[in-house]
Amino acid sequence: MSHLHESKDSLIARVRRIAGQVAAVERELTGDASCATVLHRVAAVRGAVNGLMDEIIADHLEAHVSRPGLTDAERAAGAEELLAVIRRYAK
């Protein structure tokens, strides 16, 4: 994942914001917030996680699938890594 080093600071900032949103969900649940409020917060968390995933997928594609100079085997391995994640978690 060394290619993520370039965007590491922004990725960490996004993860910290997501952690804050998840903590807010917990506070709302323990504080008896309305289900509508909790649903909105969870939807925001889901959107933030999806955005993070999109950014990491794009970085992976650029570094391991479409980067000039990669061998066919390297491209195939990069595509297979991504496909494995999508198959496992996109359900």
C-alpha cells in the first residue's frame, strides 16, 4: 500500500471524521435519540465510508491496474485483489 503514502494524511483525516460520526451514533443511541435522527446519522456514516472506499479503489486502480509499465501479470494481480474485495464486501 505504499502508493497510499501520498494521500495518507487526507485518508487518515477522513477516517477520523468517520470515527467521530460513529461515536455520534453511539451517543444518540445511548441518549435515546429518535430513530429518524439515528437513521440520518448512520446514512451519513455509510456515505462517508463509501467515499473513503471510492478513493482507495481509485488509488488501487491507478497504482496496480492502469499504471504504465506494469506487466500483464501485475495488472491481473491488481485487478484480482480488487475483485476479491468487491466480491467479499459488496453484498
